[in-house]
Amino acid sequence: QVQLVESGGGLVLAGGSLRLSCSASTSDMTIMGWYRQAPGKQRELVAKITGGANTYYADSVKGRFTISRGNAKNTVYLQMNRLKPDDTGTYYCNAQRDTAGPNYWGQGTQVTVSS
């Protein structure tokens, strides 16, 4: 049984920062990442990080967001700087043991950026 628990969402002004955190109940997740979804829009991959610390970022967040793993391999963070109203949405943590394995999802944390 795997659970992902997210925290760190909130309401901020444009230009502000938030740090999202996610912890998995097991320590064997190789790939972890963050997705987001706004009402009426498709869920999109925001960032991911592999066990080798290779990272991927959506073009819309490059240079503003940073994904990292904690000292415990079952944790992942998303540092979000210079936030824009278009960043508003529900952010979901995602994890896999390998690319062929099942995806595990967190419950989502709300991020709202006001002008």
C-alpha cells in the first residue's frame, strides 16, 4: 500500500513563492514528479526527477520552478518562484518505482496566485 502526502499549497500574490512537499509511504520510488490541473484544462506535467537526479521541466515553468529530492529518497519538493496567475491549479504529486510500473498519486494541494 502506497500513499503520497502533499503539503505547501496556498494563496500568494503574483511574484511570490511557495514550496510544495510530497512524502511517499515507501522509500523505493525512483521517479517522482509534480502535475497540475486548472479547471477546464488538461492535467499537465510540471516537473519530474529521476533517481539519478535528472530533471525535466515544462517550458512554462523553466527558470522559475526547481524540483529536488530530500535526504530521504521518498520525498520530493517543488520550489516555485516568481509565481504567475497562470500557475493557479491543483498540484498533484506522482511517483513510480520504474517507468514500466504503476503510477501513484497524492490527493492534490491547491495553489492560487492572485494578481
